[in-house]
Amino acid sequence: MRKLLLGILVTALFAAVFSLPSRAQFRTEAFSQNYQNPGDTIQVDTTDRMFSFAEYFGGVRHKRDARIGVLFAGSMIFPGGQQMYNRQYWKLPVIYGGIGAGLGLGFYYKSQYNKSVAAYDAAYALDPETTVTIDSRLKTISTLSFVGAGLVYWGMLMDGTINYKKGDPTQHPGRATIYSLLLPGLGQIYNQEYWKIPIYWGGLAACYNYYRLNRTNYERYRWIYNAATDEDTVYDGPISAEAALYYRNIFRRYRDWSTVAMIIVYLLNVIDADVFSYMMDFQVTDDLALKVEPSFTLPQNQYAFQPASVGLGLKLKF
């Protein structure tokens, strides 16, 4: 522990000492420049504020232009904002009607399914030979209704992104990012990088396959462990409670790792679409040059108590 603390202290002191002579080599202007050329066809969709309610509602009311990311985030909370910004008001009844109908039917059939379960439990308590059954179709209809509402919501976001400033021929990084958020691989299609689609879809499929396999094994050994440790039942299986507990924890950990891996692949898909959409106009010429030479930088003020910095300068031309 002492060695670790000593290493952290030495590293901090080294960084502090090194930063003193290097401050003169960096100016704040270097971190506030605009590197987009006037002739670039890529639309920049970045700002110091990621989301602004004033920008969102101003765009919905057609009082100002709104960024595609702001409209997307706002429509996730207030559905239909993208369609209003695109002046496609006729889509609003379809959106709200579809989402409302799906949620309404979902909650209705879910309540009917719960009543069916309660009726079965009451009948079984009175007579274990009861003919009353649970209507599983109600649960299926409820699930499908919720899925339908989710698909309408997803379609609303996709439609608003597709129709954002329709007819604009420029490449838009924000659109590529949202495409990959809504459907992995779609941003790569927008960037015309079709060869990446099997990589991300294959990665997601592999992660999901491992997740499903590990979840199945986890549920299996969890059931064995619960049965082996239940005092009200007699368990005579070939797997002991200790072994079942060990494998249950192992497969639970593998299941969680599979979930994390799936999230990482999904995020890489989004980041890739965003970065390479920005770099569509980035061109590297054949005139490449790498030059390393000594550098000697004097303090900005000759009366300042600041040592001169000596080091190596690296120049890259492309």
C-alpha cells in the first residue's frame, strides 16, 4: 500500500513540475478554433450546450432553427415535436392514437390477466381439482399491445430524423448518430460503409447468444440450488447445493459480462457512425511528412520567474 501511495505522489509531483515549463507552449486559442473549412459539406451539429428547452420549443413553434439532436431528445419526452418542426401535423393523430391505443389495450388486458390469475388461485385454494384455468392469451395480447406502442414511438423518432430538413444534400453527423441509436448499422449505411454492418450485427448476435446461454444455465442452477436448500421439499439430484451455488454465481457473472459486451458493441456502433460521418470530407494527400527537431521555448515575459523549456518538436504535414 505504501508503494502505491508513493508512486501516486511521485507521479503527481512529476506532472506538476512538468506542467510549469510546458504552459508557455500551449495557448487557450488552440482549444477554441474552428477546424471546418468553408467549403466542407458536412453540417456541424455541436455546441457548448447539448440540449436546450428554449431551442426545442422555439423550433417546434418555428421561431428558430433547431438542431437534429435537440429535436430528437425533446421528442423522446414530448412526442411529436419532430413532426411539428417538419410541418407534418397530420402525423400527430397517428402517433398519439397509436401510442395511446397500444398502452390502453396493454394495461386493460394485463388487468384482465391478473384477474384470471386471481380467480384461478381462489378456485385452487377451494378445490385443487378445479377446472378453472389461467387465460394466457390475455398476457400475450397485453405484451403485443405494449410492443405495438413501442414500435409507434420508435417509428415516430425514425420518421422525424429522416424528414429533418428533407432535401438537404449535405452529410449530417447528427442524422448518422441517431440512425445508429435507433437501428444498429443504419448509420453505417448512411455513411456508405456497408462492410461494417456484418461486424456490428455479428458482434451483437454473438453477445446476445452468449447472454441467452448464460442466462439459461444461471436459471437452471438457481432452480437446483433453491430446490436443494428448500426444507419443505426432498431433493435427491446428482448436483449438490454447494456445486449448484458455485455454478449459479459463475453463470450469473458470465450473463452480466455478456450484457456489458452487448452494450459496448452497441455504443461502438453509434460512435463509429458519428465519427466517420464527420470525417467524410477529411482528405489525406500523398504529400505526407513527419519532422522531429529540437525545440527551445523562452518565457513570454523576460522578467517572469519561469524557466525555458527544452524538448523535441513534432511536425506532421498531411
